[in-house]
Amino acid sequence: MAMWKRATGAIKDKNSLVVAKFITRGAFGDHDLEAAIIKATSHDEHDIDKRNTRMLFSWIRASPNTLCPLVRALSRRMEKTRSWVVAIKGLMLVHGLIHCKVPDARKMGRLPFDFSSFSDRHSRLSKTWGFNIFIRQYFVFLDERAAVWLQDENKTAEDVPLIVRQLLKLRKRQSLLDMLLKIRPRADNMKVPLILEAMDCVIIEIFDVYSRICSEIAKVLMQVHSVGKLEAAMALEILRKATSQGAQLSQYFEFCKKYGVLKANEFQTVTEIPEEDVQELERIINGVSDKAYKNDDFKENDQMATVVREENNAIVEHSELIKGGLKTTITDKWEVFNDNINLNGEHIDSFFNENNSSADQEATVSNLPLILIDHVAVHFPFEIPDLISF
């Protein structure tokens, strides 16, 4: 039965390639684009064609005008498919597309196809229900992530205070993290290479989103003593949420390690924010004036505040004496990634090097994850920092 399904899938892919060759119209190279998409999203669950996937990404970087034809071709294939294999490969392709360093890719917005109620039609539901849930949850996250990043690209109203914009952004990031933590294999028959590869992409995305959350929390806490009660209450809500998510992350990583997700082994134990730190922030909030945030007044009235910034080392330290003689220290000390280095310490563009042999390039591509983070992020050990200490 398995051999029959594999043969049937191969025939479908070949038929799709033949059809694409004859019906493709438009600019030169459209057939190659369509063929690469079909190969990258083949029906073979045992083959993950990273070479054609990387080729698509390189075409987009070289010619951003390729993005729209690629999205249209991919959408047509996703709308037709009833195979969980093709669906997951398509979602991973979209995931990598979102991370491409191409401005238009960030402005894609909502995904142009809908997998929110996806159901595989090639096998019995008793065998595919876990894959169906996985695809639906993966789609919901990617759809929301693309929308959130599009909102970030758009200009925010200038009359909204910076601290409020930061807090709203944090809420969105935490919501994305909640969606990510729902993506996991739930059925016993899901320990297959394709699912493990997709989980690697999810783990890398968690690292990306969570490191942004940690960085933004540190920035917000630097200003928490100078804002109104409404903003301070929002900050406290976010800190409590971060505490809860820290515990969930620890459980999630532990599950992934036991399941065999390779990227999960690169993360050390997540350190949760101590409850006493949250309680201390509550006491600070109770003493905050309900006046609107005024940066100049804060600087004039609080001469005891000290802010030390070392931009080169990305170290920020804020010390302030508060009532009762307690000293609150908020520290953000991160090591950073080079923009061209991925989680494995490898150069992202290494497989494009013309000096590499074909065999070396093939080995490099097969070892690289499909998702490469593209911003300066928190380095390992991956911990929620002890943001408030005495």
C-alpha cells in the first residue's frame, strides 16, 4: 500500500510538471519557477528537496519581481492539494519565504490560500487526523505572522506614545508565541522526517519570536518608572504572560527533545522570571503617578536614575533608588548573531559561493534548515533574563 501511494504521488508530480510546461505563459523562466515549486512540494514524504527550495529563495533575492509569480503558482498548487505531505512542504516554503531578506516578502500580508480546515483525502482519517491538526495550526500561525509583520511595516500613528506602541507590539509577539506552542505532533504515527523538519522550522521561529519578546521587555522595563498607571499595568500583564510562557517553553522544548527534534537540543533550559520580581513590579506600579508619560519631567525629578549604555556590546543597565532604600536593577545583556550566520554558526550565503564544489554545496544545502533567522537575536544560553534584581 505504501509503495502504491508513493508511485501514485510520483505520477501526479510528473503530470503536474508536464502540464506546467505546456500551459505556462508570461515572462521567460516562469516554467522553471513552476517546476521548482512542484519539485519542492512533491508528494514524496521521504524526500525533502531543499535544493529547489533554496533555488526559489535565491531567485527572489536576485529578482524581487519573481515573488508575485511564485506566490500565485504556489497558491494554485496548495488550493488543489489534498495531500498532507504537499501541504506541509508548501507551508515550510511559505515560512522560508517570509524570512527571505526581500522587503516585498514582508509585505505579503495574509496567506493567499486557506488551510484552516485542511483534511487529507488520500488516507483514512484515523491515520491522518494528527497531520490535519498540525497543518491547520501551522497555517494559522503563518497567516497571523505574515499579517503582524505587515502591520509592523506600516506606519503607526504618530500621536501614539512610543511605550504604548512597544507594549502593543509585545502583545502581538506573545500571541504569536502562543500559536507556535500549539504546533506539535499529536499522533503516534507522526515521527517521520518531514514532520521533524517542520518542527525544526517551528523551533527556530520560536527562538526568533521569543528573543524579540525578551529584548522588547527589557526596553519597556527601562521606562516603566516614568509612565502612567495604564501603561504600567499593561507592562505588568505582559511580564506575567512572559512568566507563564517561560514555563510552557520549558515543557515544549522537553517534549521536542524527547520526540527527536534536533533543533530543540540547541536550547538550554529556559529560566523563568521569579514571582518576587513580578510582585516587586506590582509595588512599583502602585506608586506610579497616573499622569501621562512625560520624559522631560522624569529626567528632571529623578536625578538618582542612572542609565549606562554600551552600544557595541549591547549592554544596557538602569539603576534607580526607590522608597525604602531598595535598589532595582534592570539589565539587558545579550550576545548577538552576525546577520549572515545562522543558528549553527554557518554563513547563510555559504551555499551560493561559486568556489564550493557541487558536492560541497549539496552537503551544505542538505544540512541547512529551511528557516534562517535574519535579525540580531539573543544568543545561547536561551533564558528569560532576571530583569529585576536587588
